[in-house]
Amino acid sequence: MAQAVAAHGAPPPRPLDAIDQDILKILQADGRASIRSVAERVHVSRANAYARINRLVEDGVIRGFGARVDHERAGHGTSAYITLNIVQNTWRTVREQLRRLPGASHMALVGGDFDVLLLVHTPDNRALRELVLTRLQSIPEVLGTRTLLVFEEEDLEPDA
């Protein structure tokens, strides 16, 4: 019998046990943690930790490893959440255009008073204005935008 496939084309996720959950917490807090360190902290062998991390990557639970950036120190001192109302059934088209926007760091299709929530980081207010008024509002499927300027932000760190 063929394996069931989730809506997005990947096999359904395997259940995660307490050790898998602990490994995820450790790697979220420090993506550069060594296999040896992870194994010691979750009380399994290095081979077991290595196999579990590989399975989490192969299953798409871990989508990648990266650095958490202080956007202001990296030259992007202005951040904003932008809400978009879009033409019905155009999410895939809009998503592809939003992916190409400079400074876009997160997007979500949401339910409620607007359709899309977009987080952007720009060098300054002038660049933000250009992004919203020129780039976003020129996308034909975008019916309207609303910009919420971020005064202060903080990534919430997982407990490790």
C-alpha cells in the first residue's frame, strides 16, 4: 500500500518523542552545537543523535540551519509588518513576488481582516517607503497594504 501523503506533497510527519523534542530545543538555541554536545545533553550515543538529527532534516522538521541576525547592527534599522489584501485565489502568484522583495524575512497567508502578513527589514524609512509604495503596490494582485512600523523587536529564545 502506498504511503499517505500530506497536503503539501511530503509524507506525513513521524511522531517526535521527548528526545527529538529536546534535540530541537538545543539546535534552536544553538544551531552550531556539535553532535557530541547534543548527544551528551540528551543522554544518547553520538550515532543515535546523528541519526535522529538526519531524520529530522530528511522529514522536513528541521528546514535548515542559520544565524539569528540583529537587523539594526546589520544595517537594516527599520522593520515593519505589512498587511496585504490580495485578489482572491492569487496567493501563489503573490508569494513568488514577495519572495523576491529586498528585506522580506517572513510572510504568512492568514485569515482575518487581511490576507497576508509580511515582515520586512530595510536600511531606513526611505527604503521602507520605496518598498511599500513602489514595489508592493505595483503588484497587480495587491488590493491594499497597511504598514505597522516596529519600534522594538526581540526573537524569543527557546528554552535549552
